[in-house]
Amino acid sequence: MSGFLSHIEINVSNLARSRDFWSWLLERLGYTLYQKWEHGFSFELAGTYLVFVQTTDKYLDCGYHRQKTGLNHLAFRASSIADIDALTHELSSRGVKILYPDKHPYAGGREHYAVYFEDPDRIKVEVCLHLAHDLG
């Protein structure tokens, strides 16, 4: 067994809104469209893919909160500090709220350069570099 992550599947409340948000972001991070069907889509990078599926009406009223049991956030590794800075600017220009603005870009600590934000369902997303490890 290799242990590499195969895929992550996320149910979303509004497929079209999530497709707009995630398509732009994942393409920006180097992912390519992998699958697309009536109730979902996926993006792939290096053999790992992220799947987004429309939540069925029966469960739409349950909502999501990262402090409940389950997924807290998704973190993606950046290539450089300049990439994180550019992405932060692009997110802001798209009207995406940057989380922890008073601590940005060191909200994760002095050795952790990152931008934190939320998708349309308020799933926290992080794009980061571990300075000592990634740049050392």
C-alpha cells in the first residue's frame, strides 16, 4: 500500500456557486478538471482529486460548521511567498473575505506563511508554506 490520498468528496449546498469558486481556485493551484456530471464535478492534481457533489434536498437544512465533528479545513501547499501574496490579492479582488486579517499572513505562527479564507459553504481553506521546511 502506498498510503497516498486518493480523493476527498465534499457535499455542497449550491453546485453552481461552488463550481465558480472552486474551479477558479483549483485551476490557480494547478488542478485540472477531472470529471463533470449533472450533480457534481472534480478536479485532479498528481493523482489526487477533489470531488464536489450537490447536497440532496433532504439534508440542505443541516448546514455546515467547521467546529462540529468532521472536516475542519483544507490546506494546500503554495510554491512561494509571492504566490500566496498574489492569491491573497486575487481573493480580495473577488470579494472573498480573508480570515484573521490582523494576523495575516502569519496566523499559523511565525514559521507558517498562509492565507486563510472560506468557500461558499464556509469551509475554511488555507494556502500555505512552512517556511523552515518548504523554503529551507
